[in-house]
Amino acid sequence: MSTTLRRFTLSFPQKLIREPILHNLSVKFGLLFNISKANVSDDHGYLELSLEGDHESLERALKYLGDIGVTITEK
């Protein structure tokens, strides 16, 4: 199975700041991640990162992120 590397910007609201979002992407979907930039405050979270994994897992992970309220922009 081939892997894909894609780059994203994730923005998330205050209610998700304490959630283990990246841990969940790794454990639930088997993805590897690399954070290139992050800014997390008490009000808001912002991450620039790359995600690596098989196509199906990446698509399921993006759906999961959208479902929990993360705004996703592919770079």
C-alpha cells in the first residue's frame, strides 16, 4: 500500500484546544504527522502540518476533523 504526504492548515475553536487531536489522527487512522508551525492560545488553535498515510485513512481523518469542528485548508 502506498502512502501519501499532504500539507494542511488546521484551525480549531477553544472547545477543542485540550483535545488530543493529533494523537487521535495517529492512533485512530494510523497517520504520521509533522508540525511545521503552531500557535495555540486560550481562545484558538492553529497548526500547519503534513500528514502521511494511505489515501483512505487520510480521507477518513479529514472527515473526522471536519466533524469535530476543525477548519481544514490544504496547502
